[in-house]
Amino acid sequence: MDTQVEDIRVDFITGSRRFSNFCWALILLLSAISFSCVGFSSYLRGDIIPFPSSERILFIPQGLVMCLYGLAGLFISLYSWCTIWWNVGSGYNKFDRRKEIFSLFRRGFPGKNRRILMQISLMDIQAIRIEVREGFLSHGILCMRMKGRRDIPSSRIEEYPTLEAMETEAATLAHSSKISIEST
């Protein structure tokens, strides 16, 4: 969802609260619980849950390894659910042509640097760069090429479904902020 009022353009960035992240965190949680239950069932020599059966699994070494896999999966699942809860990576990009400032705001992990806010003069932005990587997992990303500093990514990899959508967004952004476009 983007908004534009005369000289101000705001692009909202979706963070960790995406459908795919919910699905992966749920799959990881359910599989970790299943591994843990099978491991504990092999220790108790009886099934905690009817599916999957642990009759032919010895506790040492298979059951113990399954318990450890389940425990590791629970920790990774907890991490995934926390990033979804805190909505890590969400924020906005704001182009203000009146004040000639580009503001980039993102939410991070709780702590001292929970909120990340960068304000950059539009004069310091050399160009909007489109970076496309071809191959098995091809993706594209929009970056702000800075004068004398590192490039600043302004979009997520998954944000644009096609290259055409990314090019259209870059053209709109370049036109509204009067910045040139580069491609790599």
C-alpha cells in the first residue's frame, strides 16, 4: 500500500507478518512437536500420540536424536514466531520533495535499536539501482545508490512478483523523486 500526496510519497514495507512465514512457522512447530513426541515415546516404550508409531525405535540412539531434533525445531519455531510477533523488517520509505529528504524506517528486534530511522538528503542519492540475479532462485531488489557510501536496499526480495512490476515501481519512484535509474 503506497500513498502519495503532492510532494510526499510513502511506500509501506511488509515485515515478517506474511502468510508464508505463518505457514513455515506452523509447519516447523508441528514437526518439532511430532519429533519430540516420538522421541519421548521411545523412551517410555509406549505411544504418547497414536500417529506416528514409535514401536520399532530404540531410545538410544534414534529416540535421543529425535528428541534433540524436536528441541532444536522448537527453538527455531520460537524464533520464527517471535519475528512474526515483533513484525521485524516492517516499516516505510518516505520521499519528501519539499524538504528534499528520503526517510527509511524499519522495525528490528527488541532492544536499543528496535526502531531504525535513516534520513538522507535527496541530493546524496545518486540513482535508484535495480539489481537482478538470474538463476535457480532469481530475484530482484531496488537499492538507493549513494554518493560516497554503501547502497541502501529499499525493498524486499519477495515484494515484486515479476521483473516488470519492479521496473514499473522503480520508474514511478525515479519520476516522483527526480532521480535517475541504474540497472545491474
